[in-house]
Amino acid sequence: MLAARANIIIIKRENNNMRKLIIVLTALMAAGTAHAADLGNGLSLNTEAKAFHKVDAETNHITIEPEIRWTSAGPLSIWAETPITLYETDHASGDDLALMNILEDGQHPVLELGADYALSDSSKAYVETTMDFNGANDRGEITVGVSFNF
């Protein structure tokens, strides 16, 4: 009898989390399409919000990823962005509302940095790296490459 009651509580909790996720997804879709904010002098602010469910991990997530980008009059573009977890079921901090723990060590977002150099309309050379401000403040791997769109 006790095991059956525990299962009902777990099911209700999962439904509650799914209900919250559906509400947030609806709010994000109602907000309309995202547009880059032109800040002048080649600076722009682009922000992407995502709500998703990881099937194998059985967790729900809501993230926001602000990006600031400077584009020169030429082919060079320099950017910085940081994915921020707002909500995650079973978050490592023990609190599903992960944003509340963003200032605690081990919970800081990772800063992603890069530069793009347009070679043509369909190709670019790029360099990317990350800075992890948790613990030792380590720089991530520097990646240099070329990409083609077709």
C-alpha cells in the first residue's frame, strides 16, 4: 500500500514538472520570433531561449543563451555567448530553479568566445574557445577551422 502511494506521488510530481514545461514552452512561443537587437557601431545582441526534455535522462530544461557580436565593416565578426540554465529537473544543486544558484561555485555558466572571418558568402574561417569560471578558471580547447554552407 505504501509503495503504491509513493508511485502516485512520483507520478504527480512528474506531471507537475511536465505541466510547468508546457506552460513555459507556450509562453516562449507566444513571445514571438527572436530578433537581433542592433546596438550600433557594429554591435548586436542575439538571444536564444530553449525549452526541451531529455528522454534518456528524464529531465526537463529551460535555457537562455545571450550572444553579443561585433561585426566590422569588413569580413571579421567577434562574438561572446554564455548558455544559462534557468530550470532543470534534478539539477546538481538540488534546486530545480537552477538560476537561483548561478553565483555559487560550480554553477557558473561557461563563457564561449569566438571570431569568424568570412571567406565568401558560403564559407568562413573561425576560431572558438571557452572559459570555465568554476574552480580553476580553465580555458577550454581552442578550435580553429573552416566551414562551408551549401
